[in-house]
Amino acid sequence: MPPRPEPSTIPDLAALQRFDTPTICNAIELFKIRSPSAGYMDRRIAACFADLSPMVGYAATATFRSAAPAHALESNSNLSSQLLESFADLPAPAVVVFQDLDDPPAGATFGDGMCLTYKTFGAVGLITSGAARDLDNVRALDFPCFSNGTICGHGHCHTESINVPVHVGGITIYPGDLLHGDCNGVTTIPLEIAHLVPYACSEYLKHEALVLDRLRAGSTDISGHQQAIAEMNRRLDQLKGELSSLL
């Protein structure tokens, strides 16, 4: 597991949850520490319950198969228990992240029993590169989940490894990565800037409103619109400099 962040830099997850995931992505871009096309999952990973509040937590990772029974020497129950135990090693609530090693997936990665277990032990969501099932029952748990579709059966479902890097939605997720997801998808938040992202989000929205409020009011023309965009960009450039000085 990666080292815990220093107390002064542990982010306020409740503050991060107040923003949608696209705004989080916009804020991360202001820091210029990664490409604007990096760090978020592609469209294969979609919210199972688009109306739920944003999910924010730290990755507890695992790999999964269901096409064939587990090897006789493997102990699926031990790995499952160890995954639950690993939640305690994270600085805040876990998001369980599965890479389905079968291609295509042969059975659902999760159902209501699995999600109830994870929620009971403190997780706040689940992501899989594989499939979901029991959606009505899982929806009743108010437990955000993200998957690459649905499959009605679970096959020979078993966990093959835990606390390893996993490849999900086109990106690699490491144990302890900070994740944010909603109806728009899932992104990672670099730990070194996570404590500053809520402030960056608030400032970004304030500056963006210079353009959007005029459009919503219907009280602008081309010249006024261009001036508003120029002023927004000027303020965002200032914000980028401010954020850089805080790192």
C-alpha cells in the first residue's frame, strides 16, 4: 500500500463530493501536472445508478474471473476477507475496483450480497471492468457502482488477487488511488493536489459563470460573449499561477 498522506494534505472528501466529476476534471487541468486526456476512465465504465451523489474514496483493488472454477489451491474466501481487511489501511473510505481478467466477461463481478458486504465494512462504491447484476437490489443500498454492462449470472466468480495495480476503463488504478465518480464517469485525483481541488473547483465555477450567466440571461451579443470569454480565460490563468504557488 502507498504511504498515507500527511495530515495537513489529507483532502476533505465531503468537499470533493459537492462537485460533479467533470468539474473535478476541469479543476485538475488547472494544475498542469498531467495531460488533459489522462487520468479518467473511458466510456466502457458507466454508472449503474446515474441519480446517485458523487462517489469519493480510495481504491482497494482486486482481479476477478468467472469463466472457470478457481484453482484448487486458491482460497477465494481468504482473499475476499483480506480485501475487506485492507479497507483499514486506507486513509478514508474504500472504493472497490475490480479488473475482470476474462475477455469477454463470463459472469457478473458483483450483485447485491457483495455490495452489501462491502458497504457494511465501510466501502462507498464499486467499479468493475466487467459486468453487474442484481441492479434493483443494489440500487436500494444507495451504493454507487460502475461497470461495463450487465450479465444475469455470476458464473464461477472468484477473486484472483488483491491490492495489485488493475487496468480498468483504459487506465491503471493503484491501491490507494483517490477516485471520484458520478453519472459522467470516473476520474482519479492526484494525491499531491487533492487537498487543493475543492478550492480550484469553486474558483473555476465562479470564473466560468462570467460566460454562462450572460448566456442564461439571454443578454449578450457576439462582442459581449467574446469579452466574457477573454475575461474568464484571464482569471483562469491567474488561478493557475495561484495554484502553482500553493504546491
